[in-house]
Amino acid sequence: MYYHTALLWARLLEIKSKRGNANLNFEEQEFLKSMLPHEYNIPQPVYLFLKGIGEVNYATERSPVSAGPSTPRRHRVRQRRLRQTPFDRATSEFVAIEESRLRLERERETRQHNLEMEQLRIEAQRVQVEAERVRVEEARMRLETDLRA
């Protein structure tokens, strides 16, 4: 399921990159660079579904909406078109999920680093205590030798 989601995201980003009014951010570009050059072994229905997603091309070059006078209905239609599309919402969700994953990964790495630094600090203290114990033991042995003599 994870791979299907990643491939869907790659397909959506590929479509977004081909749209004239949409620019990919750095993370999206890097994700596409890592995904597109590879061939993935996926079930044919998933492959066909992913390839079926894309821009609709009209048979004519003209837009299906005429450029007539503005009406309340036309205003509502225009407002609907200006709203965020499902593609944009899906892309935003995928980006948010990926950013959250990256943030959590950075936090985990920071915690791991702090844990390793604490282990090193404890090991250094252990070495110091051991060196002090050896020094005290040597002093005790010298003192016993001096008392016997």
C-alpha cells in the first residue's frame, strides 16, 4: 500500500510539473528525481489507474466555457474553478505527510544523537573513576609497603 501511495504521489507531482501554472518545491522535485527514472513492478490495474490520471484534453483548442457576459451562475462556476482542486488537495496532503515524516525523523535522529552523547559522557566518567581507583590502590600499596619497612 505504501508503494502504491508513493507511486500515486509521483504521478500527481508529474502532472503538476507539466501544468503551466504550478511549480514544484524542492522536496517535490527531489522526490520526482528519485522516482521517475525507475521501473516499478506493480499490478496492471494499479498501473492503468495511475496512467489514467491526468489532464483532460479537449478536441478543440477553445475552452468549453464561452466568454459571454458574466452571470451569477458563471460567477459560481468561476469560484468553483478557483477553489483548490482535488489534485491540489491531494498534493498538499502528501506534502504535509512527507514533511511530518521528515520532521519526526529529524527529531528521532536528534534524540538518538543526545542518547549517544550521554553514553559517551557516562563512559568518560567511568574511565575517570577507574583511573582514580587505580591511583588510590597504588597509594594504598605504597603506604602498606612503607609501614612494613
